[in-house]
Amino acid sequence: MEHRTSAELKGVADVIHPQKLSKKERLERWALALEKRRGVRLRTLRETEYRPAKEQSALRQEHSPLTVAFEDPVLRSAGLTNDTFGEVARFFGLSHWQLHEVVCNCHFGETVASEAVAARVRRLSGRSFATFAYGYAIAAALLAGTVLLSRVI
């Protein structure tokens, strides 16, 4: 094996330096990687919720949303070591139930559009919380208005 410095490799290969990413940044990066595959159907994992913890952690599937995450060089440089269910849950700081919602066949069937997975990953990043909070505020205002009107009448 020939060893070269980062400077020597710049013209030959992309040099990725180890990244420190927050949970939100990691999830956003995964969502972007999924969105780059617009129109691609990815394989889901079978019955993740029924497996014993050890077996569940070792689950993997070629051409799955987990594979997309692992193929991203920035996510790997940030510490993602493989595309198993357990490693992806650990790396992204997700519970097994949260990851189940993203990759299990019980939600999508045997395959899923990469855009659909990207939307679910983005929701996990908290980006859609503002939308939720806004909708909640409107619902609360409508309820308060209904209560006030009922007292007036």
C-alpha cells in the first residue's frame, strides 16, 4: 500500500476529513442523501419490531435507506461504521421504534420511495416542529374562539 498525504491526494481523490456533526446535522445529511436519489425505490427491512434486540440490531438490507446513509462519506467520517439497524440507530441517536418508523416494511411494503424516507428522517431532525407548533397554535386559537362564542350565545 502506498501512503500519501492529504495534499498529494487532492488532485486524485476527494479528501474527507473527520466531521463532528450534531444529531440534527447528521439527520439532515441523511435526508439530503436520500433526496439525491429522487425516484429510486429502496428496500425496507422486514418485521423489525418482532425481532429480539440482538437480532434486530444486526438487521441490514442491501439498497435500503440504511445503505444510503452508510454510503455517504461525510456520515462515515463522522462515525457511522456500517449499515446495520443497531449501528444506524446508535449513530443518529434514534430509538429502535423511531428507526422502525423509517425503514420497516410494515409501513411501506417491500420497497419505498427515497423521498418518502427523506421526509420521515427530516421529521426526526425536528425541522418540522415549527409546522407542528404553528398548527397547534391555530387549533388552540380556534378552540378558544369556540369557547368564547358559546359563552356569548
